[in-house]
Amino acid sequence: MMRRLVVVALFASFHVAGTVAQPLLTPPPVQEQQERTLLNRGTICPTLQSSLLAAVKAQSWAWSISVVNDRGQLLADLNGKLPRIPASNQKLVSTAFALDRLGPDFRLKTQLLRHSNGNLELVGEGDPDLSVADIRRFAMVALSQKKLRQTKSLIQPLKLIVREEPRQRWWPSDWHPADRSHTYGAPITRLALASNALHMAVMDPASRLQRVLDAALNQQGGRVLLQLVDHDYRTFTVSQNKHPSVVLHSEDSAPMHALLSLANTESHNFTAEVLMREAADSWDVQDAALAATRWLQSQGIPMTGLRIRDGSGLSRGNRLTSQSLAVLLWRMTQHPLSSYYQASMAIASRRGTLHKRFHGTSLQGKFWGKTGTLSGVRSMSGILATSHGPLYVSMISNGGLDTAAVMKRVLLASQQINRCPS
């Protein structure tokens, strides 16, 4: 089955050269000397530092900006250790974590199970592209099982267990209530038709699933009765069952490299949240955030003031520094799966959230990055191609004005400097 996400991933792959790496999920260890050099302000490039200060003008209080070269040296820095609200630049953390932990071919599964007692169960992993057509296929398979076991007319409804996260886990606790009603703040559930979004967020995913199943079964003279079960109860029930369940039907998501593109190129909140949870092997967002934090620490990322509250950046409780993001970008280029990571990002004047940015400048097609937007917050971090090799740039504004112009000036100045320091 072709999904729209596959198209995104294929398009992304044309923009990063290199062969496809085999999954080797542990980057090389951080070298102590490299980290000392990175944090040593003696490597600051005076020309670029002056250009950075000129770009922000009198707004230096609102900005954190860091520029790192391909040797891991800090070339320019403004408030780089000051924790800021990163908005959707948080997704750079979630996607790196997921790619490292799960690999590029990982797929989210939605499955119909038959247990040894005959019960049918529908369980998912948060496929953001789960469709009505997918659910109809599950309904037909479930109905065929009922017909095999029932010789009389289909008077009794088809009973289907649905395992789902409890409602208190549908949203990170500090997401603003107003955001939760919009498509970008839809509830994070395991069974989410079109990411629980229509023209607005779907606030009762189970009722919507019931309607879709009923519509499919009514055409065949059947009905469905959903039994909602807390997903955490699964461990107990499975452990008591000595006979393994049978998978009757499965629908897989697009592969990880396509999901990464949806999260980074299109800044899809639901996908980023699911990826962080799956990488942590926990749908408790607090546990998942802690796992992501520990992973960052294991990669040698600067941890000053760092705080993770969600996977997408919609939470205003998140805190990252521009140094943390710039170093993360640099570290991921050393990863054996680095081409997938860069390919997942938007491209200046080409695609994604950057497709209308920097048109007619030397930045066109030369900056792979992630944007971020909340009220009063603007961020942009990514990889800038220059004649002297790539630079890793992170810019976060909390309260600044004319942010687009400032970011453009910083990127152009970074692109135009000679190799510095020598």
C-alpha cells in the first residue's frame, strides 16, 4: 500500500548524497579533546562574532546563537549556554533519538489479534497515517472471523477489544488547553485516524473509530461493540495467557526515514510525539522525556539548563540552548545514519517549512534545517553548506523582533566567512 509519507521520504533522499548506511545505532564516543575545544571560547572567529552581534543589533538579550564548524569548534556564540524555549526545534532531539534507537527501517504497526480464548483485539503504535481504508480492512477480517464461529444470522454485535492510552496521557500536561483543540495539538493516541485530525482535533478518537467500523460492517450486515481497555493492562493479560496470540491482519506505517521527514520537514507534532515515545519504549511522556534526556547526555551534548517536556516543542516547559542544538547537529553527522537525519530536514527555498525562505539568495538549497514557532518564540537550527565545509547553526529567539531578518543575516554571514580559526 502506497502512503503519502513514502513520497516525502523519497523526495528527501534526492537532496543528500551518500550511500545508505546499515543500522549501527551507537555513534562513536565523544572525544574529550573535541569537547574541550568546542567549549573553549578561544576558538571564536572574530569576524563572524562581529557579524553575529551586528545582526541582532540591540536585541542581544532576546537571542541565543551558536555556530559550530565541522571539527566541532565553536566559531561564534551569543548567549549559547542560556536555556531558551526552543519551539519545534525540539523535534531535532526527538528525531535524532528515534533514528538512533530504532533505525531507518522501523515501522509502526497496527494489528488485529486473536487470542486463544477467541477474543479479538485491535492494538496500535500511533501510526500518524492510519486511514479509514486501513480500518475497513481490519473490520472485514474481524467480521470473517465472526462468520467462521457463528452459523446463525449476525444478530449479536462483533466484540472488539481496543487497547488505548488513558486520557490523561493524550496530551503532555502543560500543553495549553487552547492548543489541544487544533489539529497541531490533537491527542496522542495509539489508534489515531489521520493523526486524530480533521478540520480540528478529534477529541474522542474512540467514538470516531466506532463510527468508521460501524459504517464498514453495516454494509455486510454486521455491528461492532468496542471494549476499551487501558493499554498498561496488556502486560498482565498477556502474561496470564500461555498460548500466543495470532496476528490476523497488520497495517504498517511508512518506514522511519519517512516519519522523520514528516516530523522535521513538515513539523508534524503528532509524529514527533509518537517517535519519542516509541524510542523510549514508553508512552508515559515523562518517562519518554527522561529517556531522551539521558540519551542526549550519553552523546556528550551540553546539558546546561536542558529540560525536555514533550517530543514536538509545543510545550513551553522545554528548555534547550543553542550550543546544545548546534552540537547535536554536529554529533549526528558522525552517526552512521547521518544521511537520513539531514534528509529529514526542510531545505531553504526548496521544501517543507523553509520552502518560502531565503529565495533569491546564496542560501537556496544550501541550508537544511528545522524551524520553530510559538507565540513570542522563533527558532531555526540546521546544517549550512559553505565552500569550507558544513557549519552547524542554531538560533533561538525568545521575545525578539524582526526575527526572520536576523536569521537571514546570521546565515549569510556564516556562509561568507573564510575558514576560521585556521
